[in-house]
Amino acid sequence: MSVRVRFAPSPTGPLHIGGVRTALYNYLFAKKLGGTMILRIEDTDRSRFVPGAEDYIIESLQWCGIQFDEGVHVGGPFTPYRQSERAAMYREFVDDLLNAGRAYYAFDTPEELEQMRQRLTAKGVANPQYDHHVRMEMQNSLALSSEEVERRIRQGVPYVVRFKIPELAEVTLYDLVRGEVTVHAATLDDKVLFKSDGMPTYHLANVVDDHLMQITHVIRGEEWLPSAPLHSLLYEAFGWKAPEFAHLPLLLKPDGNGKLSKRDGDRLGFPVFPLEWKDPATGEVSSGYRESGYIPEAFINFLALLGWNPGTEQELFSMEELIEAFSIERISKKGAKFDVDKARWFNHQYLKNMDDDTLTDGLMALMAEKQLVPDREYAKTVTRLVRERAVFIKDLFEQGGYFFQAPQHYDEAVAAKQWKPENKPHLEYIAGILESHSTADGLRLKELAMQYVKENNLPTGQIMNSIRLALVGKSMGPDLFEIIPLLGVQESAARIRKALAIL
RNA sequence: GGUCCAUUCGUCUAGCCAGGUCAGGACGCCAGAUUUUCAUUCUGGUAACACGGGUUCAAAUCCCGUAUGGACUACCA
């Protein structure tokens, strides 16, 4: 049977990078095995629905290069792929469980539930929950007479349907990442499967849909591990073969411990979302990798290696190479802390491999935002000169802005160290050399300038750095005699004279 | 509190399943080389098997315990 996996997010907000990684691993696994990748939207909680979240999720995954064969946005043989639109079909499965005695009606109000928990806590019960200890003391079809149950249902008393955890010693399931996971069945509670609003809970819906959609492998976050035994029991109760499970380790905060959360990003200065997100209710904006200048391939490469490794020393992977190299066996069990520096390093690697034209496009766009319209060929030459200094495309402007605008001020620390009054006449003289020669011949200019420096026994470093300060405004950039021809000898000389007048 | 999961350099990790290597790589950091600066590049360095028992000639690797961390513990997913 061919492999079928699904990524099943809830449209309750922007997609977290942990979610992106889950989607990525599902995708890599499916493609590696020639399988099918499905996007299913789990929107059974109508109170948490956030407008725009579904589109955001789809756009994010698209940006990442994660493609779907079936799903809410592309259709497929198991449509609809949005659980709210599948609402009607869950009822029949609940009835099957009810008829088989594997589930029961429960009428308890939230207040009664709360009282039960308090009562158990007062009695010193370590783990107060709706389970075999208390189910016969509650308002449900196990404890009530069938006449009473029918009466309540007829009168429209709100109810939920709960799963009756079977009285087994333990439940064992095999996880592809962790091996056997065993829990004592007695510690499981009678989870709600069907809510009083007529919608299924996650537990029911995901099992039913995974079965109906013929999902072969459930690859999801570790936060689902505790409820996996319940799901396993549910498959058994339905008489269905359970899919294989793989629970992925969590993505942790870079500092301290704990699951990476929405707030960490802005607190620590890096995005936790693939795309920028504006909360429709509060208007609060959270930054995204795309807007921060990350190259999607670099982002994906970095993310893939957070919790998985190929077992070789290769670090740089295209999506195709990731697919080729991927295997669930090599997923780590340990949660991974997010490392911003490494993310930046990956971006730098990818940026270095981009061609001049693509980078020039980026620089041109940056300039346009600043109302500047440089000559494209000029911008391309600038790009060539400064590209190795850039981690992000936006750095091209940071690194090469002086090619378009003369420095507005001079770095004080550099000035204090390199700019000496006694050198001023010499700088004046070098400006003169520049003015009297052709822009085209950088090598010749360098020769002349160095010759002058040597003949007069001048400190090379001070002179050169002073010229650099005049042209660039600080101590950075390519070789001076690569800068000067591009700037033009007249402009270069003018900048030196301006600096001489000011400093 | 309870259940479950995890634990190798600061970080991501290889090595563990099939015990025997100076515990390897990458990011970061430090130093050096190059250079008129910055960056790149190159070279070198720093730095880890959570702890305690056991099994064994030999344990990062197998077993037990402890500690620490995390997830879950809703009519949320």
C-alpha cells in the first residue's frame, strides 16, 4: 500500500515554525517513498477559529516549497478536507461506538464536572479525572436508567459522548521515533469524543478522518504522545487498523527551557512564524522569516536539521536532497533548541550561491523602497563587490549604500584612530592625483597612490583608512581601488575634499 | 501531584541497537595567516558522554536507581 500522510493544523492563528517542521517531515517522508501528502484543516473548535489563518497556513507552506497532493486548497478524492464541512459524517461513527457499548452519553454540566474534581482532590486522589473511578457516580447513560437517558435526550438536555476506556492493564503502542510506549489504561480518562455543540473533538475526528482518508503514517508533534494510547484504543474499538505513529521532538526556546512559543520570537529578536502575521483581533504584528529576509530554501534546510540528521557530514541540502536523504529512523528523540546564529549562517550560505542578477533584483527593490532609482548595471557591479559581506539581501544596501549616497557622517571611532591632521596635505594631494586621471584605470590609480605614500614615507594604514573614511564613512568595504573607479575619480576626490573640510 | 517522554561540547548533533576510536562534524567563540578596513577564505584552538550503582578484561554504548528538564493532564487542538 502506498504511503499517505497528512499535515493537519488548526486555523487558530499563524503557523508556528514547529508546525512548519512537522509539515516538512511529513512531506519529506511522503516524497521519499513516492507517497501522498495531504493538507487537512482541523477546525472542529468553532470558538477558536481565526479568520485568515487557513490562508496564512497555505501561503506559508507554499513559500517553504512544501507541496500537497490533496487538501483543502487542491481538492482530492476524499473531499472535503475541512473538518467543519465533514461534521455530519462523524455522528454515525459515534453511534457505532454507542451501540457497541464502547462509548456513553454524559449530561454533566461544567459545574458538576468542577465539583467532581474538587471532591476527588479533597479526598486526596492524585489524578482527579472522569474515569472508571467516578463514571458510575456521574450523570451519564452508564449510571442513569435507560428511560431517564431517553427522556433527557428527548427534552433536549445537552450532552456529550464519552469514550469508555476499557479495563485493560496497559496499552502499548509502537512509535517510529521512540519505540514502544506503554501506559497504564487505568490512568486514562473517559475523553469526550463528541461535544454538545454537535462537533467531534480532535480525538474522534482525527481517528475517523485518518481512517477514512487511508492515512498510513501519523507524523505529529510530541505534545500528542500522551493521547496516542487513547487513539490506539479508538482504532481498536472501531475495529480499524491503526496507522504507524511518529511523534516528533519539540522545538525549544533558545534560552532556558520549554516549548518555543509565540512570545519568544519578538523577545529574543527572531521570528517564530514563517510569514509576518497581523492578529485580526488585536492588530498585533508578529514578524516572519520571509519578511526578515530569509531565503526559503535556507530556512527549510536549517529547520530540517533541527531534530533530524542525515548521518553524514553534509550540511547543505536542497529540498530534493533532503527528500533523498530523509528517514524517520534518524529523527532525534530530544527536543531541539532554536539557534538564531545557525539560521543566519544557513542564509549566508544560500545567499553566496545566488547569482548576481537575483541579488541585484533584491538590491534594486530595496532602493526603490527608498525612492532611489539607480542604474541597473551600476547596481549589479555594487552587488558583485559587496555580496560576500551580506547575510541577507537587505544587507546589500547596508554594505553598499555609500555607492549611491555620499556619507552623511563619519564614524567617530575610526576618525579618532586614523584621521590625523598631519596627513591632511597628503590626502589633498591624493585627491589631486585622482582628479587628474581616468576613472577606468583602478590599478594605475592604486600604483600612483601607493607610490606617493612610499616616497613620502607615510603610514599606509592611516592614509588608506582615512580615504576609506572619506568615501565610505566608516571602516568597511572592498579594496579602495575597487571602490574609486566605480564611484568615479571626480566623486571620490570630492568626497575626500568634503571630509577634509569637515574633519 | 499524576501519566508519558527525554538527557553527548554554550547550541545542532555523530557515535549507542550489533561494548574496545586521543568521543567526530557544524554553528558560535578565541587566536593566527591574508589585507589599507570590514567581510570572505584558510589554519589552529576552546569545549561534552547529568549523577550513582551494577554486568564485563573493557561501558557514552547494556541493566537498575537518582537527579534534572519537558510534554500532557478542557465539551482546545
